[in-house]
Amino acid sequence: MTLRSIIAAALALALLGAAIAKADGYQIFIIAMVGLTAIVGIGLNVLLGLTGQISFGHVAFYAIGAYTLGILTTKGGLSFWLALSAAMVVSGVAGLALAVPALRMRGPYLAMVTIAFGFVVEQGAVAVHDAPRGGRLPHRSAAA
């Protein structure tokens, strides 16, 4: 990196910081959504662009981290930064759990494993959507 690129990056960060300091709630929301989407996009670019592997599981890890953060801040009473750290750990552990079988896969099989994981996380979130608010898991009879 050249000195010019370092100065340009520092200037961009300073401008972003000034914009955030003067922003209202909606503008902060938009800036946060752009930042989070950029993180997911950069991760997918590293996986697809540099290794050529196709993964559909990014959204599942995004959801695990977001759900953990939401529960810990609203129901757990933790501060945002502590809950964010815990959410990163939980999402990372889920990534390690998926990595064990996925490391043996190549090509379309890796895509199938990751899309299946995404479906499992989605269905799990739908099934327990009331659980953090004190609800119960849905009961299904044997006849259904």
C-alpha cells in the first residue's frame, strides 16, 4: 500500500465518521445495512472469487449471529458490544461445525451442503420464533 492510498482510506473513514455523527436514526440504519451487506459480499467474494467454491450458507451464519445478538441484548440484558462478541463466537462455532463435513466436499456437493445448512437455519428460526419471547415450540401430533 502506498502512502496515497493510506491517506485516502483515512480521509474516507473520517468522512464516514462525520456523516455518522450528524446522522439521524434512519440514516444510521441505512449506513449499518450498507456496512453489513458489504461484509457479507466481501466474504462471498473471497470464497467464490479467490477459491472458486460456491457457498449458499453465508446467510445462515449472518442469521445465527443476528439472532444471537438480538436475544442477548433484548432478553439477556447484555451490552451491545459484549453481545456482539458473543454472537461472533456463536456464529464462528456454527461455522466450525459445518466446516467438518464441508471440508471433504468439492464443487456442487459443497453448494448442496451449504444450501442445506441455510434451509436448516431458516426452518429452525421459523420453528422457534416465539421461544425467546416465552413461547413454546410448536407441538405436532403423530397424526399430522
